Amino acid sequence: MNPAVLTGEHFMTGDVACAEGALAAGCRFFGGYPITPATEIAEHISARMPEVGGTFIQMEDEIAAMASVIGGSCAGVKSMTATSGPGFSLMMENIGLAICTETPCVVANVQRAGPSTGLPTQGAQGDMLQARWGSHGHYEIIALAPSSPQETFYQTIRAFNLSETYRMPVLIMTDEMVGHLSERVVIPKAKTIKSVSRPRPKGRKDRFKPFEPGPNGVPPMAIAGEGYNIHVTGLTHDEMGYPDMTVEAQDKMMARLVGKVRRNLDDIISTEGYRLEDAEIVIVSYGVSARTSLAAVEEARDQGIKAGLLKLNTVWPFPEDQIRRLSERVKGFVTVEINLGQIHLEVERCACGKVPALLAGHPGGTIIPPDQVIETLKEGF
Amino acid sequence: MVAETTRPQEVMRSGHSACPGCGVAMGMRMVLRALGTRSVVVMVPSCVSIISGPYPNAALNVPVFHSAFEVAAPTAAGISNAFKVQGIDDIPVLAFAGDGGTFDIGLQSLSGAADRNDDFIYVCMDNEAYMNTGIQVSSATPRFAWTSTSPRGNTRRKKQIMEIMAAHRIPYAATACIGFPDDLEKKVERAKEVRGTRFLHLLSPCPTGWKMAEHMAPKSAVAAVETNIFPLYEIVDGVQYTITHISKGLPVETYLSLQGRYEHLGAEEIRSIQSEADRTWADLHKKDR
């Protein structure tokens, strides 16, 4: 039996499921730093890594944790870290470095209420726009949002696969409620788990261009030590990896970095619909709030309101087209999230004023009660 | 009446929110008593920031600034510089940070402040792991000690923070611990007398994280000193070492056997800890001229 895949039925928290998902996906390096409510991921993986021949290192802060993960991935090992609000802020510069150097890696943010120290032991979904725009410069990012420990397990595997496919950091934007929730998690047989590894260069080593894109816009990634020249830089660079301080080089590099996400939206974006077929009001939600929303849909239907749920498994890139298409035929949207309106802004943008887009939110500390969603539905429509 | 005139004025009040028997809470009380009520305290995420309690149910009877994890020293530097700008020179600024906030995430900013010799007293409340988040290893965790992220025992040695601070040639640095309150308070007094960056490394046993009974914090602190695991000394200007307590040189088992975090140790590990303690003490004696 593969010790990295604990095939069977378990009762585990979202944090532990994240750690097990990482191991099942082939993660063998974890640079960690304790922070509530993400600490359990590091704790669990610190005991599990030696069993699968991997390495867990506790770093001196989140800057170092994120940097070590980039280094680990550059050296050819699937790598990840996990954190929460303040640590996520400290990781931002290096997340940008991973974007620019096209280094696959996974970062889990078990969200707690901010700003600053906020409510360290209580959940929120207030880092969703930070996930999108937190590092400087303009870029695309991939962020997933699991709603349960079971989903956390699978989405962590998916995060690794996406990061390896597109050579970029992928964020798992979970929350304290899901992270600390204990539920049934079924881990399948190892051979049924699809594991993707980064494209590798083939052909002559003396003609290797480290940033020459493959068919999906992603360049094959050489590993330090296998003979291909490697020069990794956060400076604007050309296909050879040479720094090029021109407007043209910036334009070309950015077109590719942004394009590899924008041209592969169908592969990256994952959503689930619930009772959307005849829905007049669409609730848009993700993470723990999608569970609240499910209860709200049932309650609304009982009261004669034709509500449906669009659950975002991928939050970034945002499913713009889906919202646009829905806005042609529904009466409105309600975004349910534990903040004061972040993904709500995206829904509002994509609804384009055709139908109203409302928010059922609060700044964090607990879930959004289904009653609050119902109230918003009734007041707004 | 006699008792009233001799009892020192407490800055830290009862009703703090530490675990029972907390060594950090005892240390804070001693440090603050020596500091006095005319002072400003900076603290960063650590057991200290929990222990001091949520305002207004706060245990500290002085102005408190809760800053971010990695910036205890520069926050204190900002405050003391602003006092200077306003002509205030009689209010000491004291920064509390834990071992994680000092040895790990805050080391860069502490080094910067010490390099500039910014004017504050920095007190590292060292309970030898991230106790606040549930006992994760830090670079202040001793070798072989169990923590939740060193489940088979810590493989690294404890970072020599005093040597790092001495290398900055700051005017005053000292070790202290709650097992020797007079020594501790004397060192706070001395720190108050000088200006510039002053550093206290305060060993603060944690019954929760060290897996001890609740009454064991002071006893284990005494044992740490008497076994040369944690000698008491001070360093003036980074070079002038003075040992402030001649230890009994007890075998290290006296200290280790008090704590559940060491219960997995074999004879070889204990020998290794013993030889390290012997060397620390011998090295210190050479420096103490």
C-alpha cells in the first residue's frame, strides 16, 4: 500500500484533509510556520512527511516559508505551505515571484477574520480579493475554495495538478469553519488519483529556451542539475530567461503569463449548480458559505421563491461568462460570503446592471446564517 | 503600615488570562514591577499578548500597544523616537515578545533596531516554543524537546540569541529567569539606568508546553540555572561578561526529569545535553573577566 494515500474512510478535519490531499497529490516538501487556524496542517504533515520520504521544515516566518516552497519546487519537488491572514500578507511578495518565475506551488489560506490580528480563532472569507490582487503588479491567479473536509482533500490534489499544469502558484482559499470541521472523508485507492506533473523539456540541451511556451502557453520546466541551463529571475525576461528591460519584453511576458490562464478557463474553472434550471434568483457562494446557501435555497423554495445556487469551486479566475449568461435570464443575484462584499463586486460587475446583485455578508467570526440569506432575498426581490 | 510602605507597586494586576502556573505571567509581573507605572509597553502576538488580557479587562496598568508579530523592536523604536521629538525622556519603552517573535520572525527587525541602538528595553519571554498556537517548535526550542511539529524530538540546537545580541554591541544584555526574582529585578533596574537598545532574555517555564504540573514553573526555572542549562549573566557593551549567579552545577537530569517534553530521552541524548551544558558554563567562565 502506498503510505502517502490513506485509502479508506476517515473522520478528519478540513486541515488534516488538506495535508492528506497534499501527500496524495505527491507533495514532498512543506515549509511551514504556525498560525491559527492553519497550524494543524503543518502539525499533521510534520508527522506524515517522514513516512513518505518527504521533508517538513518549520521556517522562521511566513516570508521564509513561501520562499522555501518556491526553492523546493524549482529543485523538482512538489511543494506547499499553509497559513492564515497575517501570514498570507507576509507571503505576498514571494507569491508574485512564483507568478513571474512560473514556479508551481500550492498555498492554503485557512481564512480567519481580519484586518490585522482580527479574530484569530474565528473564520471569515475576507482575503478573497487579497488572493486575487495581493501581490504587486498585474497578474492572473488560480484560487479554489472547498466547502467540506472531503472537498478540501480533492481540491488540494486539484490545486497541485493545476499548479503543475500551468506552472504557477495555486491558492486553496479555505476558512476556519471548514478547516476545523470534522467530517467523513473518503480517500480513494491510490491508482484512481490523477496526479499531474509539470511539463519537462525534451531535446537538445544547448538549444533550450527556458521560457519558450508549449502548446497551452506553458513553457516546459527544467530542474536545476539535469543539464539544461537555468536562470530564474523576477525581472522581466525573454524566452531565454534573460532580463529585458523594454516595454516590448514586458508586454510579451505579461501577455503569456496572463494568457495561460485566460486561454484555459474551461479547464481551470469549476462550478456546481443546484436547482439552477428554473431558478429566478441565483445565490452565488463558495467555501463554508456555500453550505449555508444550500439550506437557504431549500428554505426559499419552501416559501415559494425560485432560488438556485451557483457554487464556485474555482473562485479565481472568476466565472464571468457564467454570470453574464445567467444575468440574461434570471431576476437577480445574491452573493453569500463572510466579508462585506468581495466576490459580490465581481458578480455585480458581470451582471452589468441587467439585474440587481445583492450581498448577504458580514465581516466575520461566524457563518452567514441561512435566515440572513432569506431576509436578503425577500427584501431585495 | 510597614507592610504597605515596603510592598512594591504592582503594574500587572490579577485577573490575567494565562494558563494556571504560567511562568511567563510571573516573569511579566516581575519585569513590570521593576519597570514602574510610568512606562509604555509594546507587545506582539505571543503568550504575553494573551496573558495581558483584552482591554478593558486588561492586566497591565500602563499604556499597551499590541503590534504585529514581526515588529516588536521597530514599534518600540518609533515610540521612543517620538518621545524624544516631544522632549520626553523619562518614560521607558519596553517591548515584550515571545521566543518565536524574537528568535524567528522578529529577528531581522530586532537586529535593525539594535544596529541603530534605538532606545528601548526588549524583553524576550522565552518559553521555548510557539505555546500560544499550541506548542510548535521554534529556534529557541532546545535539542531533543518534543513539540507538536517536532513530534520525534527537536533536531536543532537552541539558537544562541545572547551571542547574536552581544554581536550588535548593544549597551546592555542579560539573561534572567523567574526562579531568581531578585536577580531579575536588579537586571531590569540596570537596564533602566542605561540608554540605547537593552535586551533581556528571560526563561519562562511553561507547564502546558513543557508537560509539567501547574506548580512546577519556578522549580524548573531554578533547575535550569543550577544545571547550567540556562546560566544567569549580563553583557555590557557586547563584550564585558559578568556571571550573576554561581550555579551548583547539578546534573542536567535534575532539570530534564521535571518535564514531560523530555521523557523520551535515552542516556545518549542526556549525555549530549550534559556536555553542552558543561561547555556553555566553561565558555561563560572564560568570558567573565
